[in-house]
Amino acid sequence: MGLTNSAPARLIGDVETSINALAKRLDSFLFDLASLHYRYGAGLATELPVEHLYREYPELTRPETFRQVRESVEDKRTDERERTRMRLLLEFLAGQVEEAIAAPSQEEIATLEASATVPTDREPLALREAVARLPREAERERRGMLEQGIGELLWENQTPYARRREAAVQTAEALGYSSYLALRDAVTGFSAEALAQECEKVLLETEDAYRDVLGYVLRKVDPGVRPVPAGNARRHDLQRAATAPWMAQHFRREDLLPSVTRCLGEMGLPPNAEGRILLDTEERPGKTSRAFVADLKVPDDIRLVVRPGGGLDDYFSLLHEFGHAQQLAHVSPHAPVEERRLGDLSVTEGFAYLFDHLLLDPAWHRRYLHLSTANAKEAARISAFNNLWLLRRYAAKLPYELELYARGPERPLAEEYEERMARALSVKVHRGFYLYDVDPQLYATRYLRAWAFEARLYEVLVDRYNEDFWRNPAAGSWLKDLFARGQRDDAGALAGQLGGRPLSLSEAGRRLVQVMGS
């Protein structure tokens, strides 16, 4: 479908392009982009040549194209349904202008992370492999050396990361906005600053419960490690604790795919979505250790890349990515491309959280992993803690990122990054991560709104299908109906339709605290 032919044609540079024609090019571009990311993440390529791709689709990265669509959005004669699609397109185009400006630095970053090596007391590791291995390293001294090596490598190679952040500010200037924050607020329709204020609130509300369980998990990993400011805990200690190594025997590699796919099947969601989801489980050098989804064609060609491992974190990762894959594979093929492939990514992240949050339920662990009552309760508690430390990390990241884009990527911000992370996580963080640990296009807002959206989604599912909705095909059918809509509605609108109340980050925090204390 795409946008209707009533969209006015205008001259863009030397090429006459209608908004309708623009939408038709969109599917082709997104297929090519997803293919590049799939090959890079799956270990089939060592480079990410996005700059070349953007040259093939120049109309998607021109500021003039953005202004054309914005004029149509603001035109009172535009049909309301068409206006909704164009708003989705407008946000996408803002992102593409930024990605095109950032493409040279992004390629440099991809090459650096794939080839730059971190020295260890054994063999040197590629940066990407070192980051993936850090939580797996059992010996604290080795983890410390590895984290120090990663941090120093990033500190000494700040330039491409700084240029990537500067691209955001350049994008705002190119599109005629006073600041990057003003641009993002305009195209997303929500206030990042208001969300940052919610972040401060949720950090206060969850602090006591977080520190209590943090002390417990750190002692399980190393009895001599204590939270800061009084203790000596570092972020690598927290990352190690999050893998719950004392429970490793309950989260075996060989049970990973069978347990997750059995759950999906009982929910009425075939794992391969009748052939639309391709599961890439092949072991190959350079393949990322974390599961991820590449949406080549929505809904017909969704790649779920898995490097099967074991441990609680791999179960979390696989469930999360299956949530993405299932949602994308059930989007209506008749929906316009803007609704199938664009929109508020808090929605798809919220569905992904719904699936990884199955680990918060002791009954899930008893049913699919055959854990005892005590072990199932412990697994749910640690899963809630892992979600809470991630929530708190992003609640600290968003205010920091707003400051970053206001001031620019200057070195004094490294100290602010260290302080904010230490306050939120009660562990020391290496300064070298201050530009690395930043998501493009304020994606932190998507994760935060997704936590709030998932809390509402979970509440509705429990009300309709009871707490074990995850083994009820009727719940799966209800979810398919939501999936079919794509991302036509943003997370706030969808939450209002489901529960009649605005999104609340505090609701997400309270649920995690409740599981941790039960």
C-alpha cells in the first residue's frame, strides 16, 4: 500500500520524488540494511559498509526529503490516516539523515570493534570478543585485567565514537532544529526530559531493594566484594553476578532451545512462525555471542541469530529476541510499509521484554526447566534483579545522554558518566566507556518506555488469561492480533488502549521489586 498517490510531488535536488515513491523505496533499503547487519553480526562479514548503501538511496538521507514530508504532516489538507504514516516516515528520515552523516564513523567503529585487540595474560582478544567474554570469566583478577584493557582501548580510540555523537548535533542543525533534543522530541512525539525526570524517581524508589540484592549476588560470586561507595565492586563483578554462575547447572546449553521453543509452542506461537523465522544456530568465527534479530522482510523473512550457550543470561537473551521475531513475523503483510517497518520501537521492545520477563515467574522455571520450588524462586529473583540493574542503568544513561548531546562529546563528561553509573549501580565503571555506552538516536528512551509498556501488557494478560498465560494458546492468539498491527500506534497510545492509563516507569520498577522480595 504505502502512502496514497494524493501525496504531492515536489522537486528534491535534481530528482522529482513523490512521498509515495519514497515509501516504495523504503522496503528495498531496509532489506539491504538488515542484510548488512545480519551478515556482520552472524560472522559472515567483518565489515559493515553502510556508507556505500546510503549512496545507493540518496533520497532517504537528504534534509530536503525530511522537510518535504514535514510540510505534508503539517498541511491541514492531509488525510489523518495518511498523516499518521507520514509521521512514522518523518522520524525514520531524521534517523537516516543522522546515520548517513555518521556512516564513516560507524564503519570505523565496526572495523575497530572487530579487529582491535585487547591484551590478556593468554591470547589477545578482538574488542568485540573481549566485551562478550568479560561476564563469562570466572576469575576476578582476569576480569579486572580484561575490563581495564577494554576501557583503556576505548579511551585511546575515542575519536570515531566522538564523531558518531557529533553526527547527532550536526543532524539537528541540518534539519533546522535548535538542538538534538528538540529534534528527537519533535519526531517522536514525547518529551525525553520528562522521561528523564521519571528516571530520577524510579532510581529513588528502587534503590533500597536493589542494593539489598546486589550485596547478595556479589557475595555469591566473591565473598570479598562489596558495593560502592564503601566497597570495591566494579561493573565486571555485577556483570558476572548477572550470569548467576551458582545456578549454571540449571540453565544448561542443551536445554536452551528446547525449553524456549516448547514454551512458544504451548502458547500457540510456532517458533519458526510457519517458515517466516529462520533460526541461525551455526557456530562460526566472528559471530556475536548475543542473540539478535535481523528483519530482512517483514513479516516474511526474519533471521534470529543465536550462538547457543548456557547460563541464565543466554536464556534471557534468546527469549527477548524471540519476542522481537514473533512480533515481526506476525505483522500483517497488508499493512503499509511505514506501519510494518517503522514506528515507535518501544512497542517491539516491549513485546521482547514480555518474553524475557517469563523468567520472573517461578512457575515457568518449574514447568520448562523442571527446577525445584526453591531453585525456581531463586531463578526468578535473580532474573528480576538482572532486569532491575538494567532498568537502573538506563535510568542513569538517559539524563547523561541528554547532557552529552547538550555539551558535546568532551572528555570531562567521562567523570559525569562514572559518577552517574556508580550512583545507579553501586559499582565502579571505567571512564573509557563514556562514549561507547551510548545508544544512537536516544534509544535509551525506547528501552525505558518499553519497560513501562510491558508492565501494562503483563497486567492485561494476567487479568485475561491468569498468571500462567504463557502456556495458554488463547493468550498467543490475542498477542498475534496485537502483533498484526505493527507499530502503527506508539507505546503510550497502545498502553492507553489496553489499560486506560498513561505509561508509568514506576509500575515497571515496582513489579521487579515485588518479585525480588517474594
